[in-house]
Amino acid sequence: MTKRQVILAVGVPWGLLLVATSAVWLTGSTTDPVLGRAALSATGTQIAPGTVGLALVVGAALVAVLTGGPKIRTVAGGLMTLAALAAAVSVARAIGAPEELLSRRAGELAGRTGSSVPVTGQREPWIWAAGTAAAAMTAASAWATLAARRWAGLSARFERDTAPGGPGRATRRSAWDDLSEGHDPTRADTDEAT
């Protein structure tokens, strides 16, 4: 799996999951004495608030996998896979218990913390899209972590010269480098002219 394939395999479901969390996942109704007969709806961020944060961790880890060295790729890949798995579990929990989560949301709207309100609820298509995206993102993250072990690093221009006086120090690259190393480039020009 190449880096471009990883960007697509992880990035597409990642983007879909972020879009899906802002959509309505659950709808229902209640006949609570305080709320009256009321229609309820809850978005992904309301019933699974950690999903967005976990998706952002996946995105940051993906950048680290694509740009880091071998050790960084291994650690970031593991983190990316774990965060994707946690996001998938969060969405699966919402799919598995829609009435419980919608009841809790109705209790918040009624001002009752810790108590549930009887509701009838149903899942909307966006919750299924989020579940599919989270599962695909988890599988792609695990696959990318394994594939990243075989990748070469970034090109040599991104590598830092660690040895003092190494090959990069012998040649002057620009006036800015001269100035950074304590040499005045304007003074060197006047010394050569005299």
C-alpha cells in the first residue's frame, strides 16, 4: 500500500465520519408530562460526542504516519488504529442503543439529569453511514500501519545533518546560512575586494 493509497483509504472514511457526526442520527418522540408530546432528534455529536475528537486524533496520526520516520510511523500508526477502533465502538454503541441515548437526550432537554424519559426512537441513515465509515477507517488504519513499515523516509532534503562539521557544514548554501553560523556575508565580500 503506497502513501497515496493510505491517504485515500483512511482519509475518505475519515471525512465521511466527520460529516456524518453533524447530521441527525436518531429521531423519536416522547409523551413526558414535562415535555408533553414532543418530537426528538439527536445528532452524532450530541449522542456520541467523543467520536469527533477520536476522528481528529486519527487525522493527526495519519499526518504523522505519512511524514514521520520509521519509529514515529509505528507509534502513530498504532495510535491511529486505536483511535479509529474507539470511534467505531462509539458509533456501534449508538447504533445498538438508540432509545437509551435518545431518552437521555430527552432528559437533558427536560432538565432532568440522571433520569430517563420514556421515548420511542428510530435510527436515521446517517448513523449507518457513520458506522460504515468508522469500520472502514479502522480497517484502513490497521492496514496502513502494517504497510508503513516498508516505506522509505522523506527525501534527503528533509533530513537533519546531525554530525557537527558534517558534509552539510563544509559548503555555504546561502547568505542566510552564513549569518546563522555567525559569519557576516557583507563583511566577507569586502574582505575579498581588498
